[in-house]
Amino acid sequence: MTPRQPFRDSWRDAQVSLRRLLNMSGADELSAEDEARLVRNMASLIDGLKKIARRSEHIELWTGPEDSLGAGSFDLYPVGDRRIRFVIEEQYVGTDWTDPDRRAVAWNWRAERLATRRDGTSRWEATAGGRVESDNVTQLLQRAGDWARRVNQTAQWTDSLGRTPSTSRSQTPELGRP
């Protein structure tokens, strides 16, 4: 498998998001109100992703640094199937995952599938993706929820046929599409 590809210009995009926040308040630093809003939005994302994973016996949520567990800060996978995933990467300015006081100003997301090349190697290919500012966390949760519903429907269908995802001959091509 080849290493995952980071979003291009994600640091620059995070800088733009932070400047947008600062311009709204006319300040050089985030106000206590802005920081509180970012923290609430992060908590909403985490709670929402946990709900998505709890609602379905076919979805599991992985969290952690992007270099330790998976592709992003938050990864949704079908249980027992590592050929597709929904990845969310937090975007920060001036810090990283290890900072306990980090504040995500935005999130990049993508739905991916593991594609096998002609030479037998595999790599992750995005089937959909986008960027969501912190204040639009509900849009991100909607995307993740839609993806999880499609995965759940596919898993129920394969279960009804007595197959596992790995024994199915085909996989729904629109699984990652919004």
C-alpha cells in the first residue's frame, strides 16, 4: 500500500480560515468567544461521529494522530472491511495534534476506496471530498452520516445474501459519493 496523500495546501487553507475568523472580529488573536465556539464545534463533531458509529453495527470510528492509526484525525470504517473509509483531517494554525489546547479552524474530509493497480499494489483513491469551516460542522456530520448510511445499507444487503463484504463480487460504486 502506498502512503496516504495529504491534502494540498491544507496549511495555507487553515491560515485562510483563521484570517477569516480574525477578520470577523477585527482582532489579531482569537477572542475567548471565538475559542469557545471552536471548542464547541470540535465537541459537536466528536459527539456526532460517535453517534454515527453507535447507530450502526457496521461502522467503527477510529480517532488519533494521522500518523498512528489511519488517514485522518477521525476515520470511519465499515466493520471488518478496510477497503473503504471516510476520513476527516483537522486543520490548525500554529500547532498540531499533540497540543491539548489545539483548536480546529476547519476540517478536510474525503471518502476513499482502496484501489488495486495492475502491478498488484494498492492505493487509496478519493471518491468524494471537501472542506468544511468550523462553524459548518453540521454539514460535515451530514456528509459522514450519509456515507455511513450507504455503508450500512450495503452491509445489510450483503448480509441478507449470506455474504461478507470481502466475498461480494462487486461493491457499490457510489459508496463515497455525496
